[in-house]
Amino acid sequence: MDEQNKNLLLATVLSFAVMLVWFVFFQPPEPVEDPNDPAAVTETVTTDGVATAPTSAPGATPVDAPTDQATAAADAPRLQLDTPRLEGSISLVGGRLDDLRLKDYTVSLDSDEIVQMFKQVGSEKAYYALYGWAPGAGLTAEDVPGANTEWSVESGETLTVDTPVVLRWDSPAGLIFRRAISVDENYMFSVSQNVENPTDADVSLAPYGIVARHGEPDGKKFFVLHEGAMQMSDGILELTTYSNMTDLDVVAGEGAPATVERVTETGWVGFTDHYWMAMMVPGADQPFKSVVKYDPRSEIYQSEAVLATRELAAGETIDVNTQLFAGAKEWETIKEYQAAGVDRFIDSIDWGWFFFLTKPIFAVLHWLNLAIGNMGVAIIALTVLLKALLFPLAYKSYASMARMKELQPEMEALKERAGDNREKLQKDMMALYKEKKVNPAAGCLPILLQIPIFFSLYKVIFVTLELRHADFFGPFRDLSAPDPTSIFNLFGALPWAAPEAGSIMALVFIGVLPILLGVSMFLQQKLNPAPADPAQQMIFAWMPWVFMFMLGGFASGLVVYWITNNVITFTQQYLIMRKHGYKPDILGNIKGKKAEKAK
């Protein structure tokens, strides 16, 4: 077998093997939990599906509630929220932030409907953030505000960047609770919980914050993307998918399947979707209990930050400050929050196992996009930079491949002399390689180097918000989505729509980018003559077109990268082979003829 074809076949097999391992086995690890970890307070969930305040009684049972409680919460008086990037409202029942929309993002390219982040209790798939206090010594559940407490507005009319609001509730025990809420120009809320004790009795209580969602969110699940709970605990990130949350062991003191972490210095906890997330962020050096749990009775997925119990003496006042991020996973914005003190917040973006590649690749791509102003052109420019970086290795590889072509006559002579003695042939060929200083495996290197880069760029294009609805040109208005063109309507020339993305028709009637990918792979293959073995000929003949259909449903930005990479690789290999005295006969190889060798 021609050594070049051996290398290409080996590289192809290895590529498919790595892809199989990546897609099947490289899943985020399940969190490790300690079922014997003592819990200072426990959470309960009402039977109507509304997350409630913690209770200091370990193993407490759920609190029964009227069946119309969710409806009452939905009909509660509200305080409006309006910033340059957010709109919504705060329910005065529970002081719950359960109505939040992102002004800068629409649900699709052809829609004016903006993305809804939080949804009110009582609506389908409710999603919200809730704060409260767990009662300690000297208090009962009725003495502290919870999920169903109706607050009054002490100051402020509309929550804006410049106008915070303050809510107030007077406890039957005589305590005065205040909750001051402010928001910045992006997606970070600051919540200050204040308790004043004008009574003569000393009490204790624990502040907490909850992010809860009723039912698993709709939408297709992608195994290369984490969606579910995230816990950052003193620099250690734990990911728990929604499906894994239902399989957690019941933790003593929590009364539900849960995972519990003790955070001593810095951390955050919440839920992440493909492009949006909600995270509770207690202040730095403020120890808290980080909890992720699932209530199977009401199908509530819940994350909690329960802070240490505070002693409140008679006549004293305490303040507890926490933050809540609720919005889009914008790299620049999250990076600014990390610089401001939110530890490792940039890791809330799912960079994957190749994070050491995905992070710098995205940083360069982001910079190129800002400089050029077009994400498609930025991907092409990034591909050129990557190929330039790898050029020294590629040069050695292609030079070795060219020298292999020069050895073809001698290799054929060795085969004739060895006959059926394969051991002698192998020994003589290795001696020839050593004498001529040729590495037969060098041809695999450029392809093998592309594997981690391909996966890393695939991850970047798939998970980062900056690629969502990113424009290229013409019909290519979203580089995170598959090619919108199709042979079915002659790429828009015929007066009917292309097949819906993801359908079988779309897989068959591919677009212009996958076709260009197949052609570029075909031409790159034809730099070398077809192998003599008919089975190998068939494999190599089908390979470009198999890849063409296989990658046809991938993000168009990734296909743009692959096409650019193929064109550059073809050019490099052609020029290097010419430099070493071998002139590829591309047209002859396409017609099935033997390539001419330079004399």
C-alpha cells in the first residue's frame, strides 16, 4: 500500500475514533456529595410547587398550602423593572423576581419577541429567584418572611439602574425586615437583606437565596453542552444536569435528592441554559452552604445559597448583601464581573475538556470580530492564524510526504524483491526510510493536529453567545445554525422554502457550504494518485462526500472554518510538493491516471 495513503487512512480512522470517544464518553463528571454532611438548615417545598423558606427543623415535612396559592402569587401586586437591557417586574408576594426579559435578544432572527428569562409562578415552566430568612432560636416559620409573605414598598416606584427599591415587612414577632434591591446596567442585581430587632428578646436566623425552576426547561438537549445546575465552591466547579439531579441520593437534612457543598471563601450557585443563566453570588469571604436539589413531588429543580446563622440581639440591626446574575452569558460582561471579584465567573461558560484551547481560541476570535466587524470573516482570519502557527510542523510533514513520493520507484523494487515475504519487505522499507531520513508517519501530523482544534472551534461556535445570530453575508445570518441554503430550492432561486433544519430532507438537500466543503476535500485528496487497492480506492472516493453530508447539519461557522482550512492546506501542500520536485497531476488524478513525477 502507498505509504501516503496508509497515513491518510490511519489519520481518518483515528479522527473517527477520537470523535466517537469525545461524543460518547467525554461527559461532564457527576458531582461528588457527602450524605453525612451536617445541614444547619433545610429547605422545604410546598405541595403546590412554590419553593419556600428553609426551616431550622431537620427533616421537616412539606408544608401544605391552598391549591390556589400559585394563582394568588401570579395575581400579586408588582413592582416594575426597567433598565436599558432588562424589563419585567418583582412580585410583592415573596419579593420574588419572577418576571424578567432580555431586551437585546430575540427568540429568533425573524421574530420581534424578546427572550424571557424568568417566568411567573403559576405560569408554565415557572423560573424565579427568591430570598428569605430561616428561623433560628426564638423564632418560628411565621416570624420570618418566606415565599408567600406579602411585602410593602417602602421606597422606590420602578427598579432602574439609578433608582433602587426597598421592600418592607413587619414580623408578628416584632422584627422589621427590609430588602433593598438594585441593578446595574447589565445583568447583576444586588440584594441587601436587613433585619431590625426593636424587641427585648435575642433571636437567631439565617439568610438564604434560591433560584428555582418548575420542570425541566423545554428545548433540544445537546450532549456537548452542559445545561443544568452549576456550583462554584472555593475554586472547584461542579456540574449537574437536570437528568442527573433526579438521580441524586437523598441527603440527610435536605429531605430531597440533593448535593451539598460547604463554601468557606468564594463561590456561586444556580442554573445555566445554552445562552442564559441565573446565579446566586454571596459576597466574598461570606461562608455559605451551596445546595442543588430536586423535589420529585412537584418537579422543582432548585439551587440554594444558605448563609451562616446570624445572632440578632435586642436593639440590633444586621445587613446581609448578596448578588444575583440573571441574563445573557456574554463573555465581555462576565469577564468584567470576574475582574470585579466574582471568582472564576468566566467558567460559567461551558468551555469543555479542551478549555486550554477553547478559551484562547474564543478570545482571539472575539478580538478579530471586533476589529473586522464580521464574524464569518473573523473565522476565516482565525483559520489563517492557526494555519500560520502550525505551518512549521505542516512544512516538515508535507516535505516528508514529497520525499516519500520520490522513494516510490525504490519501494516498488523492494516489493518485487520481497515477494510474499512481508517481514523482509517491512525490514527493508524501514532501512530505506532510515537511510533517506524519511518519516512515514509524518503525513498524519497535520490531520491529527486538526482534531483538537476542530473540536475546540466546534465548542466555541456552539456554546458562545457571540456566535448566536452572528451575520456573515447574504443568507448566512446565523453562524451558530446550519447552512440555511438548500439544493431543494436551488439555493433560493426557486419559489419555495428550504427544508426545516434538522429534518431528514435537510440532511439530504444540503446547502452551498457543505458542497464547497466536499469539493475542497475532494481536490485536496487529488493531490495524490488513488491507491492501487480497489477497496482503498472506494474508501477514498467516498470520503469527501460522506464528510459533506455528515457536516451538513453542523453550525455554518464551523463549516466556514473547515472550508478555509482545506483551501489553505491544499495550497500549502501543493507549493511544498512543487518545491521538492514533485508536481501533482490533479487533473490526471481526477481522471484516474498516474501522476507524473518531476525529473
